[in-house]
Amino acid sequence: MAKNNRVALLLNANMAYDRGIITGISSFLKNGTPWNLFIGEQNLFSIDDFSKWQGDGVIADFDHPEIRDAIKSRNIPVVGISSSEMVANTMQDYPVVMSDNKQIINMAARFLKMRRYTHLAFCGYPNRPFNDWSANREQLLRDWCERNQCAYSQFSAKDNIDTWDSDLQCLCDWLSRLPKPVGIIAANDVRARQLSYACQLANISIPEDVSIMGIDDDELNCTLSLPTLTSVRQGTRAMGYLAASLLQPLMDGKNLAKRHHYVQPERVIGRDSTDFFHFKDNLVRGALSLIRINQGNIKVKQILAELGCSRGAIDNKFHDELGMSLHAYLLDSQLNLALELLVDTEQTLSEIAKVVGFSSPQYLSCAIKKRWNMTPGMLREQKGVTNRELAPLIEDEGEILKEA
């Protein structure tokens, strides 16, 4: 009979990022792994509790310096979670599951560039020991803008600002000075919501003058903000699942040959804060507006009738502005919406086909397979459930696991 391991989670369940990790851990346990999980009464297993706790393993947020120090004082199997490359490098004796910040920034920046933003900005946090991940994302966006010939700005948060009011005034001043239009990527959704409020105070229009993107897809922060916030959904559930799958062999007395494991973000969740396209041509703007209003459920001939133009004329404009035809853009919009519905809802393929404007579920299935090289069922299982394919990470004991 398998041992019922006692595992502590040094994670803050009040934060959306950590809740995603915990959800992934829960999915791992549903496979039949016998663990008893320990989380503090305030949804954060405290350092004091941990110093006295007797158990078999730990999954911990390494981005907190106090947690890292507490881990080093104990001889116990640990898997870390981190968004900081520097933190991971300082904890080389431990396996670390990491956010792929490079892919997060690439995904966010490409999303804004597709909306014709040539000036991007980053809004992060003061450079303190627990904010290394913010500084890393800032540098990655700076590098991306240099490679892609985009103008770049950043918010230089001051270390000595400790009140929300003083920080808010600094944000308002910075936003007012920025050239418009500008697309801003915030370090996380909390910062994005602060930016949104600062824009209201400074009478700056969102998204016409400033488009805002967050990171984490914290539904509470994103949907309570006015306008609602676009955000990059990280693969937190997959991170939690992977962390749990790595901790189990450690508790079984094995070592892991590979220390750093990166998990890519899932996708951008578009909302009102970026719902604007800075295109020169009126026909292109009009077509995109019709596609957006109808959520992709519109035919090319209907768009042509609404705009009073020919297929050749609008295709020429689309190729000039977007490098693709109107039909190709419409199909891309329909498939992206179909992906969201596959992943985030339990609707059948027939229901999804009707929503996104496909004539049949069979046609939608063929289009999905051509786009992602997977059937709708495979896509839903891999993206919508946290038990994505982990075999390449843990199955080969000759490479990944070695006897202690």
C-alpha cells in the first residue's frame, strides 16, 4: 500500500497565480496519489508553522525570500515554483518549475503589435528582492521592442513610495507624458488594474489612447476593472501538476537529473482594454469592427455588403495592413474563439460550430485539426485539463530520474 505522504504547500491561496498552482496539484492527486496537504489557516502556510512542521515534502513559492531561507534550514524534499530566473539560479540545489517569462512577453507583445501598436511600454514594480520577476519581464519587453523596431517606455517605480495614493499620482503623471497611442504591458493583473484606474483619473481613454494588458488572467481583477482587462493566461495549473509529479519521486528517495522546468503560457484572453485597432484604412477598421461585434459569426459577403466594397478591394487593404486576406483573418478569429470555448466551457462541438459561424461540426473539426494538428477532443484534453502530456518530463528514469 502506498504511503500517505504529508505535503506542505508554502503558497498563498489568496493570489490567483498560487490558486492556479494549487488547482494543478489537486489534479495530480485525483490520479490516486495519496497525499495529505497542509495549508495555513489564513491560506498561507506560515514560516513559523513550517519551522515546526514534520512531513514528507514541500511545494513552495521561491519568489519569497523568507520562504527560500526557511527551505534551506530544513532537510526535506522540496520542489519550488518561481517566476524569476535569478531566484531559480540561487536555488540550484532544488528542482524549480518556472513561468516562461520570455514566452509570456513575446505573446503579449505580438498581440499588441497585431493591433498596429508601434510604441509599447512596461509598468512594473520597484526593484526589490521579491520583485525580480517584474524586472525580468521588463528587460524581456525592452529586448523584444529593440528586435522588432518598436518604441519602448517604462514606468520607473520608486522604492520610497509606500502608499497607494502617492504611487497612483506617479502613474498618472507617467501616463500623461507617454506618446499616444501606446500599448502597455503590466507586470501582473493587479498592476494592470491600477493602471486602468490611473487612466480614469488622468482622463486618458482606454483603449483608444492606451491599451492595457495584464499577466495571470486573474478573473476577479480583470472583470471588475472598467474596462475589463486583457491578460496573458499563464500555465499555472500545468505548473502545479508538474511540481507535484516531480515531488513524488523525490519523496520516494530518487533524485531529479533536470533542475529547471519551464511551462509556457496558455494564451491571451482578450477583453475590452485592448479592443481597438490602430489601422490607417477605414475599410480595414470597419471590417474588424464588424467581426468583433459579431464575435466572428459573420460571412465575408455580409461584411462586403455592410461596407459597400468589392472582395478584391478589401483583400488588397487587408494584405497591406495585416499581410493576409479578409477571409484568412475571419477564419483566424473564428478558430481562436472556438479554442476558447473548447477549453473554457463544456459546450459540444455542434454548439461551438453554431456560435463561431461554421456550417457544421465536421467542417470546424477539420479546420481545427489543420490549424493545431490535433482533433477538438485532443485539444480540449490537453489545454482544458491540467493532466497535459508529461511523459517526456518524467517517464525516462535514465535521463530525468536517477537512484539516490
